[in-house]
Amino acid sequence: MTAIGRFLSRLGRRGYAAGAGSSPPASSAARLSAESEQDRARREILLTEWKEIRESLRSFGNRRFARLTVFLAANALLLNAVYSGPNALGRAAAGLVALVVALLFLVLEYDSWRRGNRFAERGRRIEQQLVHLELTRYYRPVWDAAAWAAYAFYLLTAIGWAYIGWCPKT
């Protein structure tokens, strides 16, 4: 059998007819090269997303302290309004406003914690795909003490303002 005959018989076994317009599959080296290009692109996208998640988690932590500073300033202004002379804001009105402010900050903290957990979960899933990364899987605390401390602070402040607003002045 000649070389051309062997070639045509191979084409026939694979289901390709000569001149039918379809081409034989790419060689295994070309296929592996294409898969590795796709894998590299996928890894690069996941790594970029992981870096953004890491920055977002850092941002949530910084946002907690910035929010706490604003909360303390708002409470100082409200306390000043309650206890500053004869034209002071009424205790009940200040207590109600401050209670609403405290509950608002409590809700904001919860929303920030919930979003942070979503980002951390996505980071864990990315780290499972990219095995060499292990920041959110192993080094992120299971119990977020800072979030619980912020919850307690906002809640205790709300209770304190409820006491100031509704309990009689002695």
C-alpha cells in the first residue's frame, strides 16, 4: 500500500471524506496547548478576582472603624444637645433620634458583615481551585470578634439612649 493509500484509509476510519470540507481534529499537542492557554487565562482571572476580594475584605475592616468614629461623633453631638442648658433638645426627642441612629448603625454593621462573609466565601472557593492560595481558608477567623464587639457596642448604646429618652430626669 502506498503512502497516499494509507493516508486515505486513515481518513476513512476517522469518518473524514477527502474533499468533504471537514478537517481532522487538531493534534494532541495543539489541543494541550490550547487547554493550557485556557487554564492559564482562567487562573489569571481567578487570581485577579481573589486579589480584589482580599482588598474588599480589608476595606470592610477599615470601614468598621470609620463608621464607629462617625457614630461616636453623632452620639457626642446628641449628648451635648441633651445636656447643654435651658434650650436643650428634649430628652425624649434626643433619645428617640439617638436610638434610631444606633439601630441604623447596627443594621449597617450587619450588612457589612454579611457582604464580607459573601466575599470571604467566594475567596474560599477560588482558593480551592487555585491550591497555592490559602489566605481566607486558613487565616480568616471563624468567629469575627470585631463584628460582635461592634454589635454589642451599638446595641448597648441604643439601650442607653432608650433609657435617657424615656426614663425621668432625676
